[in-house]
Amino acid sequence: MNFYLRTLKRDLSIHLRGLSEVINPLVFFVVVISLFPLGLGPSPQQLSEVAPGVIWVAALLATLMSMDLMFRDDFSDGSLEQVVVSGQPLLVFVLAKVTAHWLMSGLPLVLLVPVVGLVMFVDGDSLQAMVVSLLLVSPTLSLLGAIGAALTVSLARGGLLVSILVLPLYVPVLVLATAMVQAAGSEAEIAGYVYWLLAALLASVTLAPLAVAASLRLAVDR
Amino acid sequence: MLKWFHRLGSPKTFFELSSKWHPWLLGLSLLSLVSGVAWALLFVPPDYQQGNSVRIMYIHVPAAILAQSGYMMMAGAAAVFLIWRMKLADMAVAAIAPLGASITFLALVTGAIWGKPTWGTWWVWDARLTSTLVLFFLYVGMIALRSALDRQATAGRACAILALVGVVNLPIIKYSVEWWFTLHQPASFSLTEKPAMPAEMWMPLLLMVIAYYLFFFTALLSRLRNEILDRERDTDWVRKWVAAQ
Amino acid sequence: MLRASGLSCARDRRHLFTALDVSLDAGQLVQVTGRNGSGKTTLLKILTGLYTEFEGEVTWSIERPPLYLGHSPGVNPRLTVTENLGWLCHLQDTDAALADIDEVLDVLGMAGYQDTYCHNLSEGQRKRVNLARFLLCENPCWIMDEPFSSIDSTGLRYLEEKMQAHLEQGGGIILTSHQRPMFAVDIDQVALTP
């Protein structure tokens, strides 16, 4: 637990001192969403119809934009090597890193959703569902993205490859979350969706770190 | 049994054994493919609903089936590689990925061709085609990762991890896409939801499926043999074999 | 402390070494020599467990993994020297007291750098930050890749003093270096020739 907290604290300090890296994906999120009215037309009705899908896909892409933050620095300055040699539990290290990433990337996205929901004319119920669904899913996004980040950390330019590897894995949660938002918009019951999203989160928390840790060991194996 | 398994895992042994299997496999697969296609095109009666365009099913469905089982095979080989460090298994993973991708692409294209006379459009986002598309992306990801990691010593293990991650997610993705489709179009025609097929229709289909499997293994064998020759090119037995060609 | 036998390793179709035996006992210093690219770093990585594509056996009989100084010092540029040291020591289950950190930095010629952000440090200084934890954490075995490069003559003297003390206390050191360490008594040289 101590190792988890120390690593989390270290990571947060590092991120907070390079805030522009954290803010860029968030700006990307807002910019991408803003392009849709320009591409589709300003009609509120049309925009509110496409809003859940658009906002969700933008969130996925923004999360992927920030994936580089997770392991690249530690890999290049030798810290990752030190962690592996030290014999400390790599799984705990991974969980701490993912938590830090979620706090710096996923959580801010959730906070931005009401803002972008406004410009896409999302109604109250749908907006609520959007916030809840993104809150539940963003840790999963960080976890699954971490797999891609860890597999490509040894590559100089892994950014786009991470997206190709991870986006198919995002399909189930994308489908679930947007369905939940649409259900909320039509006043249907959303409890079932919440349980499914929680299940997805639990499954990711248990399984993804294994793949991430294995990939990190591969990265320093050179 | 396990000893035979390990013996087979030696690239040299496998290469020698497969030299004998290969021509037989090739012959069998061509034979079954030709007869299957002939049966499908000439002897199967036209469907009461779709007319003659149903014949493309005999190309599309086996491709879709093989696309999926190809990924399972790749994941199986990946698991073997990670557990037993068998080099041949890593070569199998490398060989199946492009094969699987091509067959998935074939499934997509024939699915689209089948769609045109049926729905009037070249593409439809139904459950089957959509999950086949995602499967295609998974294959492409495998190919992309391997080529990005190039000749790094850890490329094999990294791709193996990705294959296992993919295979765990595959049923989840399929299920979620099917569910997604029922949400948006509850009462639509689906490519696979057909009333029970009479024997004169599913028998040629079965033949085509078998033919595709045979062809897949033939192609896989060829690719594997190439991969073996490439990776083991500095060993004596390869040098001798090449000299003897 | 360490018994490694039958180590064989090939990289990029080159055989680096075959059937190599390495052992380390208390109070002993093992120096790995060889030209650039002969596999010295690879050997060290095999011994630390980082590199796994090799044949042979590596058996450690110490309680905790060795301290490793690699090519990259493991120092994050956005953290201060103290923060980096604190975390690196935490990896070794050591809580480094601030007073001890001050003392060690002083010895290594980095007094006053406690709160400097590491992006302001030179390569040699970052290396010294990593070296500082060798003095702060208790560990019988030190594995060091080129510890003497990028260190000036004053720092060199201190380092040699500390390494000698470590050996006298029963520790062991495996290092790669182009110069023969003059301070050690019991030196075993492992030469890697291509």
C-alpha cells in the first residue's frame, strides 16, 4: 500500500509539474467536439441526437492522446529499469500509474462533459447519464490504454500504434455507455447499464494490469 | 505425447515433416475448393428469397468462420509460445496474422457483395459485418505491432501478449456488437438468421468450410516454412537445404 | 552471493559469449572487461534479471535484489534530487532521512543540490544522485555499469573510498570499467572477447 501511495504521489508531482502535457488532450477533446457542429450544421436537434456518440468517441481519442504520459518518461530515464530490478511488485506500480493517469486525464474529461454537453445541446437526463457513464468507464479506458502504452513504450513513435491496438478493445464499453446515455434520454431504466459498466471496470482492473506488467518487463528486456 | 509435441516444435523437424504434408494438403484443398465452388454455383437451387445471389454465401460464410477460428488458432499458438517458449509457436503467430487478415478482408468484401442485391447498399452496419470489421482491426493491430517492433528480441512475446488480450476481448466485442445491433434495429434481416437450411444447401456449405480450412492450413504451412527458412538462415541445415535447391 | 554458470547469449546474430561462468563472493570485486559492444552491459543485465534471452543459470543467494546502476540513472528530470532519492530508496524499502541525504550528497560533492530539479543537472550529476542511494541503502551486492564515467576526479576519489569500505564490510561489487580499480584487493576479471 505504501509503495502504491508513494508511486502515486511521485507520478502526480511529475504530471503537475508538466501541466501542458496534461492539458493538451483536454483541449483536443473540446476542439474535436467543436468541429462537429461546423461539419454537420448548427441545428440543436441534430446535434443533440449525435451528441452522445460524438462526445464519447472524442473522449476515447483524448484518452489515447494522453497515453504516452504513462510509461514513456520512466522508460527513457531508467526509472522503469530500477523498478523491475528492485523486486517491488510491478502490479502495484502499474495500478498506481493508472490511477495517476486517470486522475490527470479521465477525471478532468468527466468534469468537461457538462461544458461540451452544453454546446451540443444535450438534455439534463442524458447529460447526467453521460457524466456517470464516463466516470465509470474512464478508469477502464486508462487500464486498457495502459496495455497499448506498455506494449509500445520501447518504440520512438508509438502514438498512433497505441490507438490502433486499443480502439478495438474500447468497442464494448463505447457501445454500453452510449446505449446508457440514449436510454436515459428516452427516460428508460439505466440501472442495468451501470451494473454492466461496473462489471467491465472490475474485469479490467483484475486482468489488464497483468498484461501491462508483462509488457513492461518486455520493454526493459533489451 | 508431450515428447512428440516438443519434437514437433523444433523448426528443423517441422520443416522436414511438412515437406511431405504440403503437396497433399495443396492437392486436397484445391480439389475440395473447386468441387465446392462448382457445387455452389451450378447445383444448388436458387434461394426463394434471394435468388441466385445467395450463392455468394458459400464464399462469405466459410471466410467469416475461418476469420474467427484463425484468431483462436493464433491465440492458441501465442499461449504455447509464452508457456513453453517454443519458437515454432511464435512463427505460427507471425504467419497466421496476415493470413487471418486477408481472410477477414475477404469476408468483409463478400459480405458487402452479398449485401448489394439483398439490401441495395454496398455496406450495412449489421452485427455480423460490424464484428467482422472489428476482427479485421484486431488482425491489423497484430501485424502493425510486429512490424513496429521489427527484429527486436521481445517482438514475439509482445505480439503473443497482444494476441491473448485480443482473444479475451473478442467474445466480449462480438457480444456487445450483437447487442448493440438489436438495440438499434430490432426487427431487421440478419445475414445469419435464416430458417433451417435444407441438406442440399448446407452440404455444399460444409464442403466449402472444409475446403477453406484445408486451404488455410496449406497457406499457413507455406508461410511457416518461409518463416523457418528466414529465421534459421544461419544454421547448417538451412544452408544445405538452400544449396540443394 | 552469486553463482552464474554456462551463460550463453547471442544478440543480432552475434554470439556475445558462450558457456561463461561468473561468481561473486563477499568482499570480492568482479570487473567485466571488453571492448565496446562486447556484451558487458548485456551480461550485467542478465545478472540483474532484466535480460532474459540467454542460456545458462543465474543463482543469487542474497536476501534482496542487488543495487543496479545502469546506463540511464533512473532520475526523473521534473523531480528534485531529494524527491528522486526518496523514491529510489523507497524501492529498496529504505526510508532515507533528510539528514542522511544531506550527508551523502556532501560526500559526493553535491552539497546544496537537495532541492534542485534534476533537469538542471548534468549527466554526471544525475549519475551521482543514483550513486547516492548506494550509500543510503543497505545492500550487500552492487552491480554497476561504468560507474566511473562522467565523474570528476574529486567524486572519483570519494566513490573509490566508499566502494573499498563496502568491500571491507563484506559486500560484493560487479562492475564494468575500462580502468582497473586500484583500491580493491580481491579482484576477479571477466574478460569478454568477441
